[in-house]
Amino acid sequence: MSQIKIVNLQKSFGDFTAVKNSNLTINDKEFFVLLGPSGCGKTTTLRMIAGLELPTSGEIYLGDEEVGMLRASERDIAFVFQLFALYPHMNVRNNLSFPLKMQGYKKSDIKNRVEEAAKLLRIDHILNSNISSLSGGDRQRVALGRALVRRPKAFLMDEPLGTLDAEFRELMCLELKKLHLDIGATTVYVTHDQLEAMSLADRIAVMDGGEILQADEPNIIYNKPKTKFVASFIGSPGMNFFEVNEGISKDQSFVNIEGAKFDIPKQLEESKGSKNFFGIRPENLTLNNNEGLKGSVFGVEYLGSRKIITVKTSLGEIKVKTDISINVKLNENVQVKPLNNNIIIFDGQTDKSLNSEFIK
Amino acid sequence: MDTSRSYLEPSSFSKKMAAAIIIVYAVITLIPISWMVMTSFKNVDSAISYPPEVLFEPSLEGYVNLFTNRSRQSQEYLDSLPPPENWYEELVRSREMVITGPSKFLGRYSNSMIIGFGSTFASVFLGALAAYAFSRFRVPLKDDLLFFILSTRMFPPIAVAVPIFIMYRKLGLGDTHLGMIILYTVVNLSLAVWLLKGFMDEIPKEYEEAAMIDGYSRLQAFFKVVLPQAMTGIAATAIFCMIFSWNEYAFAVLLTQFNAQTAPPFIPTIIGEGGLDWPAIGAGTTLFLLPVMIFTIILRKHLLRGITFGAVRK
């Protein structure tokens, strides 16, 4: 097992730059998730680590070795594909032993290792089955098993749960997490599903437009997003933003939005321009009848224990996540106000969050 | 209303109709072939009798005549010979002839085998490699090259017979196995590349990527992962190539005479006494039919397996 480090990594396909000047360090035994919308460069980054794409520039370190230009077969990493890519002309056992055969292990060693991995993944009863007869979950386990038998330096997974149905995905998520705890392998996992990322990751890197915007622990990504994109992409629903048509200066602790005054955490940094954004998570807002921004209820979604209420105001639609006990009707007039001071100001020019007492 | 079946499923009446039409069609197509097989088991007289005999006494005369050279002898000479050693000598003697040696048929037949299978193997092998490259790599001028390859099919091969005849004479490839294998491979290659490219395109590239991550080189991945999955396409391509090179007549007549002559130009030259030896020709064509038939039946399993293969891939 080893650390993975990428330095100034860049990948272009003709005129299109898929990955821009990225730097990352993935610690030994870490479960690291690359998260972003489709086309953000997360899969390309993973494929470069795997050796399936060669970087245009930059370096990739696996342990202490620079592997950027090595072939995939020389890197000693395992890759789990979204469509599993199990060899359909071989049965489960042969799929699992395929990588070991290349490395010249003795037949008895191969057998032992395959059976050990199969037991760990609870697929030992289907070792002689054909791939085509397996369920989605079993295929998933076989794909993991094929990665596992080699005991590689790192596991790379490209949306491995993407093709499973929702119920099964949750189960496999738990199994993956448990598997990671059991074998403690460095894992890089690509997904566009933030819930999957949040539940699996030790750390998450959020990517957009080929850039790594923030790499941190899930709770920091959620609570202290470094850019407006991260704030809106993470969370369901994402953060609410209001335009602030004034420059933010150091030590400022309130802003005016449409004539109303809002408290903000004491700012430690000034903004570059005079157009900025006030960001607040839906659960940090509350509804009442006498204070705050006026609006009317536009939609109500029930999420079991919580409720998301969309309020139409002069600032646009605002999502409020409230307790289930709050009862409002459609088109009812309500007022929205912050519940606490967990507010982030984003610089309108750079889209980056400004440091404050809340987010340092 | 009958609701026991899906609306989209054909009714049992239309299924029976379809079966009946197919049976009639099969019988019509099989008549010439069965007549040929029957002729091969007739004797020289009943083969040309009029009205034609549908029921006849089977004889192996055709096969004996096919495999032997014979000469007619006087009754005195035949009487002076020791008694015949085996059944076919006896058969020949009853026609007042003696066997003077084996005929050329076996040699021509094995030429057909060598050239047919050799060129089929070469076409499929080279075609698979080229198809894989066209399917996976960024080849400069890919579309133009593919069109160029296809364009060799746009004229009948025999249109280039004269230039090839002259080239082959200069190169010393005329009347050689190698020459014929190269020629048939060239003709079949365009078909092989195009057919196999279609099949390779259907195979997700993740399979090779998985194999390469598992420690295999691209070539090893090609042989161990891509080729087995392209089996359907390979079987279909092999059948087409085999049928062409097995049946090819015009080039074989033109370019081969002794050493590498194949069965198609040889069979019509089997001439008996006082006319064509129809039972021998029937025997030759019947035997000629067998290899392609067996080859197709063997590969048919792959064709059928391939159909269900793709359906459950994802």
C-alpha cells in the first residue's frame, strides 16, 4: 500500500483541457473520493493514475516512484470499472485468477488467493458460475475480488456502484466501507453522487471544469466550502445564494441585501469587487410570520424527518430545510430568516469564500 | 379472444405456415444436391439412363473411378491376370478395365484444403489485427484507408486476372500453394477487415483496459480478452472467406495447372470413356461439398452462442 501524489498534472485532448494543473496527495490507506459533475475531469484523473491515459504534463507518484509515463501493467494498481469489465468468456474463478496468472504464481498459490478473496467477498459459492448468470451485486463483488487478489499498491474505482439500483447501492456502499476497514488499502474512488462520497470518504476532492476546487474531509467540505461551486454542488439541496451589491471590508459584520440588514460572521478578509454573494445552507434558515425576507410558499417536499420548503422572494427562490412539524400551505405568505450565523460570503470575482470568524 | 399469448407473438397458424414454406423451400434447394449425391452412388449406365432412375441399385463405381486411373484391356489379357485382390479391382475388371494407378483427385483435393484453410486463416488473422487497430487506435486517414480497402471489392476479382497472371509469372508464384494463398487472402482481406471491425467496435474497450491493468501487454490483452469475445465475428468471417476460396474457379483455372491446382478446375475434367463420367463427377462434387459443410456446422455453434452473448453483456 502506498501514498499517491500528483503534481501539476495536466491532460489535454486536442484543444480541450480535461484536467488543469492539479495537485493532490492521497495518504496511505486513505479512502479518497474524487467528486464532481460529469465532464469535470475526475475520471480522466483516475485513468491517468491508472496508466490508461498518459498525462500531457505533470508527475504522478506511487509511493516514492514516479509512474506518470509507465504502462498500466507496470504500475501495480487495481482498477474497478463502472461496467465491471468482467471477462464474459471466463467463469468467476478464472476472472479472479486472470491477474495472478500473469504474475507467474504457482497454481496452488493462485487457488489459495482466489479462495481467500472469494471468502472475504462472500462469493466463494459462485466461483464456478458464468459471469452472465450473476446478479449485479455479485458481478460487483467479483470485480472487487479481481482487484483484491493482486494485493496492489492502490485501488482505483470508477463509479463502481453507478449501475446498481438504489437499494443495492446502499448495501454495497456499506460493504465497500467495511472492506476498506478490513484491508486498509489506499483507495481512489470516482463518483458524481455526493451521498456516496459523503458516506465512503475519508477525504473528498471536489472537481469542476478540470480543476480540483477543494480537497478535505467530508464535514469540512460541507460546512466550510472554499468556493461557490462546492457550496452549491454539495448538499441536497445546495446552498442558497443572494447577491450582495457592496464591497466587503475587513471586520465587517453585516450586509445590506435589498435594503434589509443581515448579520454575518465577522469578516477577516476583504472582497475584490463590489458584487459578492451571501451563502447560507437551507437548514440554517427558518420560517416565521414577523421577521426577515418576505415571500410566498412555492413548493413543499417531504423528506421523511425533514421538509424542504421553497419560498419565492424578491431575491429569487430560497430553499429552507425545516422540521416536519412546520405546516405551510402553497402560496401562503411567510418570512425567511437565518437561524444562526453560519453564513459564508463568496467573492463575486473569484467565486472563493472569504475568510471570516465562521470559516477560517 | 385468445389471450394466452402475447399480442406480438405470431399465432400458431402463422407459425405453421412459416414452417411449411420453409420446408417447401428447403426441399426445392436440396433437390439438386440430393440428385448430385444420388448420381455419385449410381453406376455409369444408370446415371445416364432415360427416364432418370430415382430408385437404383447403389454402386461405388463413381468413387472408384474418381480415385483411380484405368485403361481398357482385351478379354484375353484380363483372363491372363491373377484374380482381383479386392472389391474395387473386381468392379473395374467387370468393366473390362484395369487400374493403372491412383488419380490426381486426392492431390487436387488436398491442394484445395491447404489453400482454402491457409488463406482463411491468413485473412482472419490479418483482418482481426487490422480491424482491431482501426477500431481502437487513432490511425491517420482512417476513413480513407478503410474506403481504400473496401474499394478492392468494387470490381470482380477476375478483372485483374491478366495483370496478376503476368505478375505471378515474374515472381514465380504461378502454380504454387503460396501464390494461391496470397491471392485468396488479398481478395478476402477487405471483407475480413470490415466485418471484424464492426464486431471489435462492439466490444467495450474496458475489457482490454482491465487486462492491461491486470498486468498484460496490449497484444496479450488482444489475444486473451478481445479475440475470444470477437469469436462470433471471427466465425462468420472465416465461413465467408472459406466459402470464397474453396469455391474459387476462375483464378484457379488461370494460375494453376499441375502443382497447386485445386479441386474446382479439376473436377469438370474427369472424363470417362465416350463422354463425361457422371458418377465420378458426382462423387467428386459430393466430397468437395463436405469440408465447407463440416466447417460451417462446427463454427455455427459460435455463431449461435454469439447471439446470446451480446444480449446479456450489460
